Amino acid sequence: MFGQKQDNELYLPVPPAAAFAALKSAVEQRFTLKSAEDFTMSCTFTSGMSAFTWGEKFSAQVVPVEGGATIKVSGVGKIGAQIQQNARTSKLTNQLFSDVTAALRPS
């Protein structure tokens, strides 16, 4: 089915505050940050249009877990039923997770 919400998670072995800082930085580099809340470690952001979609809306939250943090991201197309929507939403989420991991990985 087209236009479904996608939920993805990434575990990171770092303190939640570090994960949230890296998340916000990665979002600001690749997306349009709409809101960020330090207390709940959550943010909302959007992507621009592509050749096949009208863009995407995302929400993300860093959740403290034993030994680190989990970033939970939900994404959905701004307009449903676009043929390439699910693939693009997944690609953008994976790019975000790669950016966050790269920023936090010890050198």
C-alpha cells in the first residue's frame, strides 16, 4: 500500500543527550527542522519535493535505554499514494541514521 507511515529505530551505545545533539545536527544539515524539544528529546522535520514525491514529514525521538539510546523515527509522505513514496521515505531515514552514526562514531 502506498503512503503508509514508516517507523524505524536505531540503537546507539552513547548517552541520550549526545544522541539527541547528533540527531538535531544531522536533521539541520539534510532536512528542514520544524521543531525541537530538548526536554523530551524529540523533533519534527520535513524533506523537500523530489522528482516522484511531494516530500515527507518526519518525527523523531531519542529514548534512553540500558547502555545507550534508541532513536525512533516515523516518516510519511506529505501527500499519499505517490508511487515512489515508501522507497524515498526509507532512503531518507537510512541516510539520517548514517549521518548520526558517523557523527557519533569514535575516530
